[in-house]
Amino acid sequence: MSGISKAPRQRLVLAILLAVWASVSHALTFDEALRIAEDRASELKGRQNTVTAARAARVSAGELPDPKLVMGVDNLPVQGSEAWNSTRDFMTMQRIGVMQEITNGDKRDAARRLAEANVARAGAELEIERLAVKRQTLLAWLRVYFLQQQRALLDEIDSENHLLDTAVTARLSSGQGKGGDSLQYRQEVIALEDRRDDLEQNLAKARADLARWVGPAANEPLTGTPPAYAPSPEHLRHDLDRHPDLAVFTVQQASAQAEVAMAEAAKKSDWGVELDYQHRGPAFGDMVSVQFTFDLPVFAQSRQNPQIAARQQELERVSAERETMVRKHTAELESMLAELGALARQIERINREWLPLGQQKLDLTLAAYRTGREPLTTVLDARRFLIDTRMKRIDLEARRTAVETELRYLSEEIQP
């Protein structure tokens, strides 16, 4: 019988171990969330298609146009006894040849530069999108992480309720407590349940936001801690020009400069060459003809110059937008650095002063209540203050980590 009784216990232990292993093995770490988000982001796939298209277009940039096949009949009579006869008149010729247009070198070079700039721009935009996906995934992961911490805090508070429950019951049993104490305590418990419901709602919304990036994995429990990041204000200020949102303007400027060069190259003449073989009637010899054609950009004031001016204005627009973006990010950087400093001081103050004071006040009021020197309301107020302070500390840590994430994004660099 002892051997038989051990088997169910062994199976139960094995089942528990498997359940624990499964929960741990399927926990979603920060690094795993980033990997999943990058693999499944449709935004990145679309940007990658743009890069592939730009590279494909670069192959033919600056190449000469395709040659043209020329076929026709020259000097065909339309009157007299030889009308519509292609073999009797010595001037009538059946012509076949090839024509090649030659684009001027400056225009072809500008086209190649523009294609290279388009590839660089597509690559920069892909990297910007990749950084944006990583940033949004991290922020979504952090929201779930800190809401889980607040839920764990509520669980801890629930487990501590028996201390207060014991004190209230003891006071009532001894006949020293007031009849409303149990009602006040029950109201406090209901208020915590309402608070938990609000927290669970926010947690569900946060998981839904995380699911946008990682899919069903968002429903898995999170594990690990947020990535550590210690931003250097001087480094951020010095390298702000290399921020991804600003780096893309570098390739935009290169593209605009190539378009200006292409517009300027239009003032130079393109040319073409045509080689024809001309077949005549049996009584006459065949002939070969060569001809050249040249563009004559003689109306530059009304054609090429306006296009050049338009492209130059576009180049100036890119420069102006870049300066606007620099000012915007500079203001954002200083604002976030100021907020980060304030958050760090508040968290340090809570840890050093508010939490110890709140815990001490709760202990004193609870001891005084047990001896009948303080009403239950005082205890509940002290307990509520301590709970609010602990919740606030998590909120502040969540905000600080979010600001650090934004600063981390500002410190990321791409090289177009």
C-alpha cells in the first residue's frame, strides 16, 4: 500500500514542477519582446520593401536610353507613271537603321547620385522605423511591468489585511471598540477592491497595447527587470545632430542636391546618332547614311532656369525643416532631462523620508488603536497614506523609466 500511495504523490510533484517550468519558460522578457516585435512588425516589412525597390532602381540610374530601330521608305513617288513604285525611281530607298540618344554626362551623373540618395534615404527611414518599433515595444512592456508591480503590491496589502482585521475584531470582542469600526473596515476593503478593478482594467489595456507589437505573447507574464540606462546629458546634447529624426535630413539634402544638379544639367545639350542602310531598286546602288541630332536649350529663361530655381527652393526647404527639428529636439531634450532630475529626487525622497514616516505613523496609530487611544479612522487614514505613497513610488519609477527610454531613443545613432 505504501508503494501505491507514493505514486500519486510523485505524479502530483511532477505536475507541479512541470507547471512551474512552463510558467517560467513562457515568461516574456524585455529582450524577447524586442525580438518578437522586430520580427513581426509590418512597418519594418513595408520599409524593407522600399529599400529593395530603391536598390533595384539604382541599377538603371544614369544608363543611356534604349536604342531605337528605324524603318521607312524615302522619296517614294506619288504621281506619274512610277507612282507608289519603290524600285523604278533612283531616289526611292527602303531604309533600316538604328538610332541612339546620348544623354549628357552631367545629367547621367546626377541621376546616379539621386538614385544613391534614394537608397540611403530608404535605409535611414528603415532604421528610424526600427528604432521606433523598439521604443514603442519597450514603453508598452514597461507599462505592463509596472502595473504588475502595483498588482503585486495590492496582493501584499490583501495579505496584510488580517493584521487590521485581527485588531478590529479584538477591540470589538473586548467591548472597547465602536459599532461602526467594522463598517469602516469593510468600506476600506471595498475601496481596495475598486482600486484593484481599475488596476486590472489598466493592465488589460496595457497588454492590448503590447499585443500590437508582440502578438499573443503579450498575455504571458513578464519576467526580468527593465534595462538599465544611465543617460549622460552632455553626451545627449553633443550628439543630438545624429538623432535618427535629424539624420534623415542629411540624405534628404543629398537627394535635393542631386535634383538641383539634374536641373542644371538640363541646360547642357543631349545628342543622338543615327545610322541607316538604304536599299534602292535593282538598277541602283544601295547607300548608307549617318546623322547626328543635338538639343538646343536656347530658351533657358523660360524652361531650365525655373526648374533649377524650384529645385533650389526644395533644397532650402529641407535645410529649414532640419533646423526646425533641431530646435524641437533640443527643447524636448532639456525638458526630459529636467523631468528626469525631478523624478529622481522625488523617488529618493519617498524612499528616504515618506515611506519610513508613513510606516512609522501606521505602526503608532495601530498600537494606539489597540489600546483605545486612537479611533479606527486614524488608522485607516495612516494606512491609506502609506498605500498611496507606495503606489506613487511605482508610478514615479514607471515615469522615470519611460523618460529614460525616450532619452535612450534620442541617444541612438544611425549612419545613413
